[in-house]
Amino acid sequence: MNKLTKIIAVILVLLAVCLAALAWWMGHQAPVPTPSVSVVTPAKAAYSVVVAAKNLEKGKAIAADGVKLLNLPMTTNGTYADAAEVIGKIPAGDIVADKMITEDQLVRGLALKLADGERAVAIPVDEVIGVGNRIVAGDYVDVFFTLKKGNDIDTSQSRLLASRQRVLTYGATTLGEASSSSNPISSNQNSQPAQARTAVLATPVDQVNQLLLAAQNGKLTLVLRHPGDAGVANIALFPEPKNVLKEKSGLSSEDKVALKTGDNQAYSGVDLSSWASGKASVANKTVFRSSTRASNTVEVIKGTQRENVGF
């Protein structure tokens, strides 16, 4: 074997030893962990929805124990997410338990702005009656009544009819709603206030008859007042007008007290002849008096009406 062959053999042996050492070293290394991939499932979105905790009756205000909150995966338009927004409101129809409460199921509108014992009464208005159309919904007004028949001053009168009436609507403005006059486009087109035709007043039920009679037989005028002025007329200081319906005989003391409630006063009605003249004791009597204008006639007085009758 020549010298070159010996050198090659030594190199191959050394290479084999190196490869064997490398294989041994690699075999004793710790295995590298393979990263695991976990799939995260997104949680379903939960919506708080107000539902009926029990059967809710039509026309009866919802109490705190009548509603509850449920977390649902979806919601619909018109539902409520806060129970406080529903408590105290009135269902327009019966709502069964566990049913979602929506806006359409609850009473809405002008009636909810009335206090107990109040009624909404519409009266005709114009620029003069309505303080130059400067009245807006939410204002307080006094209602004055003017009665004039011909040139007879004995049957003409003007007096305060109702104090501190709250205006629910006036023309296009409604209490609690944005006025259309706040639109800059419409205000630029017409700087004058719109002509109102009606005003709706929140009136105690026992004063509704007077408003109706005054509107039909005389003229009403609205007088604007400061909202902080709480003064009202004390009707207890003046004679009461005659009622259309008389009370029954033999009523108990409790029944006589009940006669003074607003609803019963409104039901008994108001006699125009006594109310308009202010003479409750004699207004419904027919008075015969000799006429100074003719010897063969008499003047017949019925309340606020006078007539000469020949004989």
C-alpha cells in the first residue's frame, strides 16, 4: 500500500468517527415540542331584553315585579334593555308572561301627559285669542270668558273662567316634542309663526263643562302667565252655579261628600243661565215685569234671555 492510499484511509476513518460522534450527540438531544394550535370559538353575543315576569293586564300600570331581564342571543327593534324604562307604563293590551315587551305594546300619546283628574280639551284659537300665536306647548294660561248679546249690557260680561291651564298642544307644537319651527330651513322660508287653529288644554274634569259652554255661547281668550306663578282663583268664595241634574233625596253623608268629586260635578252638569249670569238662586226662574215701552206687553226674563210678549 503506497503512502497516498494510507492518507486517504486515515481521512475516511476520521470522518467516520466524526459522523458517529455527531449521530450520538443528536440522539441524546431533548425532542423539540411541536406547538399545538387551539381553536377558540367566539362567545355568542348576549342582549339584555325586558320581558314580562307575569301576565300583564291591559290598562294597568306595570309594577317593578311585573318585568324581568333576560339575556338573549338576539334582539328586535322596539325592545327595552332597561326595566326602569318600562316600569310605570301602561300596556295597550294584555301581555303574557315571558313575552318581550316592545314599544308598540305600551300606551303612548298625549293622554300620558295628563295628571289624575285632568282631561284634554280642544278649543278654537286665532291670533288674538292665542296672544299673537306666541303660546307654545308647555305654557300656562288663564282662560277668560266674554259674553255679549246685542247691545244689552245687562247680559254682557267678562270674567276669569279657568286659572293656570297647562297647554298640551298649540297649533303644530306638542308638549314633549321638538317644534317644527326649530328647523333652520323652514324658519328661513317663513319667519312668521304658523297660524294655529286649535289649542289643547289640560283641564280639571269639573271645569270641562264651563269651557264647552263658554266656547259655544261666548268667546274665550287665552292669557299667558309666568310658569312660576301658582296663583289660582278660589271658587269657594263665590256662589256655586246650578246643576242640570239634581241630587237624589235621602243620600247618606258619604254620598253627599262624593257629590263634590270632579267626575260627579261634571256629570251633574252646569246650568248656563245660572253660570253665565252668576245668579244661581234666581237664574232659572221666569220673571214677569211690566214693560215701560208698551202698556199691553210684558217683559219675560229667563236667565240671560229677555223677551217682550204681548197680551
